[in-house]
Amino acid sequence: MDTGLNKKLFEEASFYIPGGVNSPVRAFKSVGGPPVFMVSAKGSKIYSYDNKEFIDYCLGWGALILGHSQASVVKTVKNQAEKAILLGAATEQETEFAKMIISAIDSIEQLRLTNSGTEAVMVAIRLSRAFTKRKKIIKFDGCYHGHVDYFLNSPGILDDLKKHTLTCSYNNLQEVKKTIKENKNNIAGIIVEPVAGNTGVILPEKGFLHGLKNLCRENNILLIFDEVITGFRFTFEGYQNILGIKPDLTCLGKIIGGGLPIGACGGKKEIMQMLSPQGEVFHAGTFAGNSMSVSAGLSTLNILRNTNPYKKIEDFTRQLCEGIKSLGKQFNIELKINYIGSLFSIFFTKSPVNDYASAQKQDIEKFKKFYHGLLNEGIYFSPSCFESNFISTSHSQKDIDKTLQAIEKIFKIL
Ligand SMILES: Cc1ncc(COP(=O)(O)O)c(C=O)c1O
């Protein structure tokens, strides 16, 4: 692919914007080369600055389950913009939105909207500490919960904050048990992605999430499901409903905003009522519950509820992933592909990937070559081997066939 134009655009962007991007992984550091600069998108396709068409499997990092600029969502957003872009006051729409989410996810009795998944997680952690009057939080290696201070290792973050975060390996219940024992009566919450999507896709092993729920119950710890990726992804509910687990708090984002910025924290009434102004746990936001995001979210959720497209996208995902698996066998390429619902990722490794450590064993150089092969063929995956890919209701059989043909071509020379 001719990267001349992208290189020029990236150089200019890097002069004005740190690293040339407003969110790090967009810079293509994990796959090499300048990022492809995009200008427009419709349905399953995204278009670059130099008018190239790509089948998009990144889909706004999973926010666009209906694909790009879905007609009804666009119409709703346009109408809302005519009525009011920002009211900054109480609206009936917010109640309707909260009601819709509460009716879909069993464990959520009340819901507070935020502007991002990061903020939703901040609210959940603050609530868990206030409710339990404890400090420490257990998280899992490789799970990402946004750029929240206490979950990152970054200069500028106080050690005093990080010291309250304990990290265990995903799918390792014994380690969680041990950590709880060593920190008896000090753990406020356990936060987990019920399907990990930020080390590539990693599935929970049988018993892991139920085990966490039991450990939380036995030790008076709050269980927080970060369903920013998984919420409304596999069925019109959270992944928790499918599992039959009721976490104490749930974080949502991405899909529920229909492509506009959003986040939400919901859960048991007795915990949620601790939030200001009813309670003393502070949360606020100029744009929290803003009309544009809520209208796009309502429109998206209504479509998902009314059309129930989940089986179709799941079938396409299975077809694509099983197709890639057979091509791997045909061309003797060692790979593992993890998928569930419309979520998938490919790891170039021979061993199963079930936690952060096993994801690290993949052949990153091979992924880079594969990735640039995809770009050449007009396929846009998430630009890192540690990210998930997504399929939307706009993807077609033709898209899947074209993607498999492209991968066959790439595997022949990989
Ligand atoms: C599981 C999970 N939690 C939280 C976040 C943070 O959401 P946001 O980027 O909207 O702040 C992300 C973002 O990718 C995520 O994948």
C-alpha cells in the first residue's frame, strides 16, 4: 500500500498533536508504519483520505454494532440536533434510556450516565470503596478499564494510588483466593471484563466468573463487571445475564452510545443511591446524559431490541473465524483464534491463549506482516495484535467472502 500521503499527514499531525493522535493505539505503533488517515464511513466500510475502501472490523473500537452511520441513527441524531444539542438539564429521554437498560440487564436497578467507559469505571470504583469502607481493588492482568489512575503504570500517577490495586492473572481463581486471604477485610471490589477484550479476545474459563461471584459474596467484596465491550454485544442484555451472574455494579459504554461518547455505571439501588445528589459519593459532568449521545444510544438500542440481529452477526463471525482456522491449517500457519458473538481476534501462536501471559507469546512480527497484507487487500482490522475485532449488522456475506479470499492470499506468502 502506498503510504506516502499517510506519512505526510502523520508528520503534520505529530507536529501539532502529541504522537499525532488523540488515543495512542491509533498511531499504528503496534503494527508499524503511519496510520491510515480516514475521512468517511458507511455501513461496513471505512474510506481513507486517498479514497481507498476498507472493510472495517475495528468499528470505532466496538462502538458501532450497527455499522457506520446507520440510517435511523443518523436521522435521530439530526432531529435531536435541530431540537437541542445540549440541554444541561433533566430530560425525560434520560429516564427512557435508563429504563431500557434496566429492563435488559437484571442486576441493574439504577443507572448513572457518564461520558466514557473510563468515567463509568471511576464511578464504580468510588462507589465500591464508599460502600464497603475499604480501599483495595483486585483487577486482572491484561484487562483494560480506561485511563483511570489506579489501574495504570504511567509516570505522573502517584504510587499512593497504585498501591491499592492488586493484580491477578485472568482465569486464575486460586490466585484471587490467595490475594483475598492476604488482604483480609481490605478489598472493596473485584473488577473484571467478563470476556477480556483488551489483550485480544480472551474467554473466561468455566467456573472462573461464578467463582469470583462466590468469593465476593463470602468476603463482602463488591463484584464489578466491566461490560464496556460486552454489554449488548451478544444478546440484548449484558454477558452477565447469559452467565446467570448478578454483579453488584456494571460499567457500560461503546454500543450504548450508538457511536457517540458515553459510559454508564449501574447496579443495586442501595449502592447507586450513595451517588450525589442523593448520597455523598460525588459524580458530575457537563455532558453526562447529553441529548446527542442519549438519542443515538436510544435509537441503537431500539434497533437491536426490535430486530434481534445477534444470530446473524454471530454466524458471520463463526464463518470468518472457522474459515481463518482452516486457512491456517492449509498453509501450515500456527494460529489460535478466539471468538464469541461478534468479537474475535487472531493470535499467531500454537498454544491456547487464555490470559495475558499466553497472549504475550504470540508472534508479533508475523501479525505486523499479516496486518499490512490486510490493508493492501482493503481490510481494516484493529491495528494491534492485542486488540479485539468486531462484526456489525452491516457486514454482508460478500464482506466475509472477500476477507477470507484476502487472508488466503496473505497466508500463501506469510
Ligand atoms: C473494557 C473496557 N473498559 C473501559 C474502557 C474505557 O472506555 P472509554 O475509552 O470510553 O473511556 C474500554 C475502552 O476500550 C474498555 O474496553
